[in-house]
Amino acid sequence: MRVLSVVLGVALLLTSAALTLADTEEAPPLVTLTADDTLATEVAAEIEAQTEVRVAVTERGEYRVTGALTDYEVEDAVEALAVAMPGSWLRGYIMEKATPDEPYSAEELIDALTSTREWWMDSMTDAEREALMQTWREARGGQGRGGFGGPGGAPAQGGQLGEAPQPVDPADANQRGRRGRGLIDVLRRIGLPVQAETITVELDAATVDEAISAFITQSGYLLLADPELQALVAVSAEDAPLDEVLDQMAEAVGGTWRPFYIISQPYELTQAEQDQIFEERFTQRWADYWAMPAEERAANIQQRVERMERMAERMQQADGEGDGGGGRAARMREFMPRILERTTQYSTTLTPEQRMELKPYLQALAKIAGM
């Protein structure tokens, strides 16, 4: 009886403490700062210091901003800085064993997000991918939050730190789009067009990769994960906030999670930079291809051929309608001859058996490049 009384007493004390903690739980820290022709990197560092949330700015250019923020939530502060630069911003998540001693740079995070996005897209079947694209088209990017450039990739029209972005004159949108065509917005390239702050996920004994894929598909936010985190994941969430889902995932794998932000400004790549990026991606994709088992390679080639055939059909339809294939089809017309030339050159370094394996893909490339 004495032991029971002690246990009950401790339980009541713990319950009372838990309730007191819940009642007095501190709200997320708010950002208050003043900038006077201050480097954007320094403003980002101050936001990070006040909130303990990683805010990374890309290294290109030394952007300076002026203005003040008072009691801004972290995402609002990030958006205000991006608008004042002017530039783009993006939120992502990372799940890891432990926070690194040195914070990841914007460039490191962008590389990791790019790889994760490509892996996620490649992991879907054609039917799943088309269904997702249709969902994006129907939503028209109107859900969630994100800060990408204006028409044609040009940066949004900026102002002082803490001021609302200036509205874009619709009559000037096309001209701004033409001026922005030579600009590269790395965040626009990797950010998904639709985000949701609550999701529904049901996973039972899923792999970490399956759990990450489900999170990205449902939320529209990219999630990075430490490769050491390997365990079966069970998640049950119905219209739940993202932090609750991430809590379940992190607990299942024995890790922790945190959000991060990247801020960038659209810029123009030199031809040398474009060539380097093209070559690096080309080489890596074929290295990944040859690392697959033979059966997976055959399926992969078949998927590539089917995509080329669908693109050829869209281009033919666009030609019939007299718009020249606009959008993605127009970009493919411009870029496909280069891909064909490089792939043909690459095939000369392969064995006869390997060239035969790639022949259907080369034929599909030649067909669409000649249109």
C-alpha cells in the first residue's frame, strides 16, 4: 500500500507538471531587427540566431537590404528578406541522427534537394507521375506558400525590408518575362508548385524511402534524410499538421527533424556553367543507369521511350493547333538536338551489347529531335 501511494503521488506530480508545461509552453520566437544597407547574409544570420532555424543565402552576389522587422514569425521574416533583395525563398525539411557541427550551406542544401527531387520523381510510375501533374495543373500553384520569381523567372519586384512586395503591372508582365528568360532561378527549378500544411498518410512497416516519398507527394515539401536512418516506419495521420507527421517518422527511425530555408536571387549562367551542369548531370544519370540490374535497365529504357513518344504526340498536336508546341514542348525542341548529339557520342564509348540496349532510346531521341 505504501509503494502504491508513492507511485500514485509521483504520477500525480508528473501529470501536474506536464499540464503546467503545456499551459506555459513558449510560443515560437519572433524576429525583430533593423537593417541599414546590410548584407542579406547578415540579415539571414540574425533571423537564424533569433529563431534557431537554418536560413541559408546563396553565395552569388552581395545583396544589401534596408528596413526593419518587428515580431515577425520566421517564415514571414524569410519572405520579407527575399522580397527586399529581391529574390526567391523555399522551405525544406531534414531528418538526421544529429545536427552537423557546421551548418549546411545554401549550395549544399540545393544539391541535396535537387538529388532528392530527381529520385522522388523517378521512383513514381508513369501513371502516378501523370496523376500528380494533373493535380498540380488543377491547383495552378495556388495552395501553400512559396516565394519564386516573377514572370519568365525574373525576380519579384522588391522594396524595403518589411514592406509588402510591389504589385506587378499586368501590362508589363510579358516584357518582364522576356527580360527574365536568360535568368536561372535554382529554387524555382527544385521547388514543387503546390504545398499543403496538413496531410493524410497511412503507412505500415514502410521503408524510410517509402515514407519520404509519401511525405513529399502529399505535402509538396522536399524532405532530406540521413542515409544512416534505416528502419521500418509506421505513420497514421489524417489531415494532420506536418510537424505531427514528421514527429512520427523521426521517432520510428530514431532521429530528429528540423525545417530550413534557402534564399536565392535569379541569375544568368555563363555558357561554361551551363555546359558543366549539363555534362555532370548527363554523366551521373548514365552512371546510375548502368548500376541498375539488367531488368531494371530494360524497364527504364522503355519508360524513357514512352516519354519521348508522348512528347512527340504533344508537339504534333501543338503544330496542328499552330502554337509551335509552347511551354515544355518548345523547350524540348530547343534542347533535344543537343541531348541526341551527346548521347550518340556517348554510345560510341560503349560495347556493342550496350549500344544495342540503348538503341530504342536513341531512335526515340532522333525522332523527336527531327520534328
